[in-house]
Amino acid sequence: MRIRGVWGSVRASWERTLFRRLLLGAGGLGLVVVWGTIGYVWMGWTWSDALYMVVITISTVGFTEVRPLTTPSVRLHTMIVIGLGTVTVAYVIGAFLSLFTEGELKRILGNQNLRRRLLNLQDHVIIVGFGRMGSLIADELASTGRPFVVIERDPALIAEIERKEIPYVVGDASEEEVLIEAGLARAHALVTAVSTDADSVFITLTARQLAPGLTVIARAAMPSSERKLRQAGANHVILTAAIGARRIASLLHNPNTVEFVELVTRQSELDLEIQEVPVRAGDGLDGRSLRDADIGRRTGVMVIAIKRASGPVEFPPPGDESLRPGDGVILLGRREQLHQFRAAFCPAMTGDSGED
């Protein structure tokens, strides 16, 4: 049976062996009570006397019988009720104790807490797949504090996701209800880190249909899949093999340059970061040129490129052309300098209401 979404995960818990045992035992006990009561009524007892007799017999409390057990049929019926009742009660008690000792209630409470976490996510990243690539992406996002959720359909990987306390949804990301459960409507971006390009295409297509404005980053193994993924709606296609080949070639030709870029992008001991900051209507960069804004002197941040809303990236960035909403400035600087830049030019992004 296919498990879909967080509620699918809850249903999966209820379908575990211990819960089946508990429900089976409770059902069996109910049948014994009903059968025993009807049996006494059939032999001439009232309904209240019959039910009372069954309850005290099964519970073995030892109270006096409501009627004398004189006839062979009544005695035989009573012995059968005692036997069946003892077995079912013991079965229910054993299942109930196992429920606590093996942590099934904890799993259910964890699923409920997981659902609350998913409902509270905003502007997050959805990572589809928790294989080698997906787990690395998750580690990087966790190190930066960016909220994210993982969609994974392989039960063998769920334990590792839970160990890292990562919000997750169990299911197939090509199905709409799974993406909706992961908060697709509130998400900033979706990353496909699945093993096959075909799965990546289907997931991209489904996500794009549900969220036209979503940023979709798709991983591809084969260069021939890039065109298909872009047609399906991917904003960016990452050819992991091609990136690895280019990096190896760059290390052979320009090792020092590659090492410097890695130091910056991996936020190592240099404590430098590269970030893209969007230009929004009414903020400190709207309608101003880089020369007029004087970003370097005021904040210490270096503007290394401008990504225009129309698509092209201008490198090096021109100093006299005005910035417009939809453009993005790509910055290099220390974390405190980048924070100072936002406070000066993008107060809405930091909660600062001051002017530049």
C-alpha cells in the first residue's frame, strides 16, 4: 500500500504489528462480551444480569453470581466465557504494555508534532530525495539556518531523517497531495535530488503546475535531460557530472583560483559570503546607480555582478546604470557587512524601518 504525506505516515504507524494486536484484542474482547451476554439471555436471564455476569466473569473479580449456576448448559457457557475472556484480556494487556515499551505512542506524538512543524514552514526549500545529494543539500541548508523540508519515499532513509530532526513527508513527490503536504504553496524553492532524470522531470512538471512562481532547481545526470527539465519548468538544471568535470579541469589549470572560490562559497576561515539580494520597489537601491549608492564605502560590501530582471548578468557591474525592481545585486562580503548592507538599503528584509 502506498503511503502518502504525513497522514500516510500516521496511518503507517497504526498499521504496525503492535497496533494490529491491540485492535484485534479489543475486538475479540468485545465479541466475547456480546456473545456471552446473548448466551445468558438465551437461557432465560435478563439483559442486565447477563451483562453483569459476563463482566465479573471476564474480570475475575470474584463477586457472587447473580443467579445459581445449576444447569449444565449455564455452567458450560460460563466456562467458555471464562476461557475466552481470560485469553482476550491477557492478549489486550500484552499488546498495551508492548505499545509503551516499544515507543509506538511516541511515534504518533512525533507525527503530530511533525505536522505542526510543516504547517508553520514559510518561504522554505523542499528537497526531494534524501540520498547522497539530498543529504548534502540538507546539511548545507541546516548550516545556514534556512528552513527546509525533505520528501522521501524510501522507508529505509526515514530513520536517518528523523535522527537529524529534519521535517519530512513520506511519499512520491510526483503526486500533488505529497507536494501540497510539504507546503509547496508557501515554499521559496524546490530541489530535485532524485536518482533518475525521469523522476526529476515528472516532479518538476507537477511542481510547476501547482506553483507557477516557484523556483525549481533540478538535478540531472544526462546532458540530454537538460532541455526536457527546462521544458517541464525548471529554472535551473544542475548537471552534476559536468560540474565535477569542469571543477577538475579548473583545478588543473587554475588551482589557486578554484581554492579561493571554494573558501568563499564554503564560508571557511575567511568568513566571506556571496549572496544575491533582490532590488525591490521603494528600497534604497530602487532607481539608483551603484556609483550613487556608494555601497563599498558605506558598508564594505563588494558588488561583483548585477543580474537584470530581463535575464542577463552584467559582470563587471556598470556603475552608472540605474537599478530597477526585479534586478538582483550579487555581493561579496563578511556576514556583518552584508547585514549592514541590508539595514542601509533593504530595511524591509531586516525589519529595520530606517532610511539609508
